[in-house]
Amino acid sequence: MESIWSKTCEIGKKEALKGDIQADTVVIGGGMAGLLTAYELERSGIRTVVLEAGRIGGGQTKNTTAKITSQHGLYCRTFIEKKGKDTAEKYVQANQAAIKEYKKVICDEKIDCDLTEADAYVYSQDAEKIESEAAAARELGINASVEKQIEIPVSCAGAVKFPDQALFHPLKFMRALSEKLTVYEGSRVTEVEENLVRTACGSVRADKIVFATHFPFVNFPGMYFARMHQERSYVLALENAGTLEGMYIGDGKDSLSFRQYGKYVLLGGRGHRTGESEGGGKYEGGSYEGLREAARRLYPGSREAACWSAQDCITADQVPFIGRYAQDRPDWLVATGFQKWGMTSSMVSAMILRDIICKKENDHAEVFSPSRFSSEELPQIVKDSGKAVKGLTKRFFHIPDESLEQLRPGHGGVVETESGKAGVYKEEDGQIYQVDIVCPHLGCELVWNPDEKTWDCPCHGSRFDYEGNLLEGPAQEGICYE
């Protein structure tokens, strides 16, 4: 399951860190947020090193739909009502500034990354909601309008249009950017202590440390594991599906997203909380099959050229955490919780973190501060805590439904073995892959994901392949059975 970005761009491999070095700032994570932060700091005269566990863009960035937009669903009216106009306005301004900065960087550095200016739309069946959202967006400084007719084949009452947004190829952009930076690949961070970052092959001592790892892997301080959950979503690249001028996302849980890349229409959706796969449930065969059913209905005659999935960190109040990691770690900074808007949020992060490190005022920083807290967060935090408790207690009280012999070929599940409860995947030829079913992050029981043949943590979103290898954190080690 390789994204269209991975299929159409190869980034040259960087060497691993060897030995102990020093820098002004070290950025942990070589995704979009990490590279942009390093780039903004280097341009400001801050000597910066990037440490990446795997490959540049090898985490969530390669799986994005790559929309550079401040239109993050129908949020403007809600933000004004719940957060106040001043906060909502600063949130919008920060994202609008990020769009402009992307365009400036691409122009200044002459980066060929298929940048295309495009309008962004949110479509809905609720005409009144559309009108209210457009009015709210205009209050916040967006030249928004209501469009009754749109070019995608869905039924709706209309859409809110944000003009002058953008689309691009994220890996082509990162490939060019990485050539201007000091990046060490294959250098997984194993420990962070004060101003020292350790890997298996060397260390970096720096005045400032930036965690740009999608989900922070240091639990205390910060406790980000208690303030976010993770969700998965799915994308198909379709040939023979026509062409689109704009980019689209629907209002509501089961809505779909659309954008063009070259000859492909990228159709996305069918998301769910990590560890709560829809395989065998509402959509027969899982979320991918549900998306394929939509493709057959909307674009008969189209052909699937690629399919892939992404994972997003969701904060309780729908705003990313960007700023100081915790009050008692003044030299640590963090960028996480980007919701479904990782590209724009990555640039917002880079600009805010640059200004914090360079000791400059940033008018938008307070909105994204990780130290913020409001009663608005409580319901979601309580819900997420309940999910975590359920995952933890399941480890002790869940009795497997099947034995190893009863597990069907091509399926995975928690089964009872001679050595106790374990996670098992049985290939079609009968070969068995057995793993420890306990997530090494905080001890939740893992769940089998039939869509992607992975073991997923329903508490905090760590994922492992069926052989037990770590795919994504916050866990920092695999679950190979011993």
C-alpha cells in the first residue's frame, strides 16, 4: 500500500548519525513539520540538526492528501462561539500566513513540487449551516462564498468556498528542502535528557530540542498521551475519473474528500479511531472496500492506481499543540495534534517555533500553546481516558474467542496459545506469526486491523505489523513474541 507520492518521488538516502555532535537546535523527526522547522531556523541563523528514525517523509507526510489550506471543515462558526472571535481570528490568520509562506519558500528556492493554486470547498446537505459558515469565515477575514453548484458527483445543498489555497507534491518539496539541511536518517532517538538527545549511534547536545515526531514519545512531563487520540483515514488514487479544479471535503463523519493530482483523482474518507477498524463491520471487507464502493458509484469506469492510509493526532479542542513542551522543560518544544490538516499545520509550527527560539513575538503563538486549557477540552479528555481504561482492563479480563487452530487462514486475532494469550496472524498457507499483544507504550491490549494486517493500539494509536515490528508510535519498540 504505497501512496501516489511515494510512487512518483524518490528521496536520496542520508547517512546515520555517527558519534557525538553539538548544535544550536536539534529537531527530532524528519517529516514535514521537522524539515520546515529546521529550514526556518537555519534561515534565521540557528544551526540545526534533524534526527529521523527512518527515512525523510517516511511517516505521515508520505500519506497525506497534501492540501495546503486554511479550510479545516466547517469550523469558523464553532470556533467563534466556543473560543471567541479573537482566538478564532488568530487561528485563521496563522493558517493563511502558512499558505503564503509555502508559496514564498517554493518561489525563493525554485522548488519544482507541482504547486497548484486551487480553491477549497466544504460541501454539506445543510444549506443553513453553509450560509452561517461562510458568514463566519468572512468575519474572520476569509473572502468566503457559498457555491450552490460544485464539480464533484455528490448530492449536497452547496459548499463554502475558500479562494487562493494550494495543492502540491509533498515529497518533491521535501526532497529539495532536505538538500539545504543537516539530516541524519536511520537515527532513532532512544533517550532525551535535559539538553542531550541520544541515539544508538551517537548523541546531539543542543540549546533547544524540538519534538516533531507526530505523537510525542516522552510521556512525562507533557502528558500528551492523555490529551490526544489518533484516527486513521484512507485514500484511493483513481485513473479515468475526470479532472477537478478545486479540492473538496464533506461535512460529517462519513463524508468524502477529493483532490486532483496529475491524471488522478484522490478520493479519501472512511476514517475511524485507531484500534476501532471497520473491517467486517459496516463496510463489508473493511474501510478500503467501503471507499472502493464509493469509487464505483461516483466514478464508474475508473481504475484504482494506488491505495494508502494516514494517521492523525486529534486534540480535544481541535487546535494543534505548538510551543514549549512543558513548563519545567523550557528548552524543549513540540509540534503535534495537527488533526487532518498536517501540511498547513506543519508550516504554522515552523513559524511559531522559529519565533520562540529566536525570541521574537508571534501574534498567533498563544492560540496553539500546549499549556492552554479550557473546559471545552473536558468532554473529549474524559472520553479518551475511558477508551484508555477500557484498553488497559481488556488486557486482564478479555478472554479470547478462538484458539490457534480455529483461526482461519488470512486472518488475525487474539487467541489462546499454550503459553497464554497472544496475537496471531495466520497466512493463507498456514504460516503463523505470533506477537505479544500488550502495547509497550503504556500497556493497552492491541487490536487486529484486518484492513492493513496490523496490530493497533486503541488507547494511543501505536501500530505494529503482523511480525511485530513498530510502524508508528508513541511506542518506541516492537512487539515481537519472546
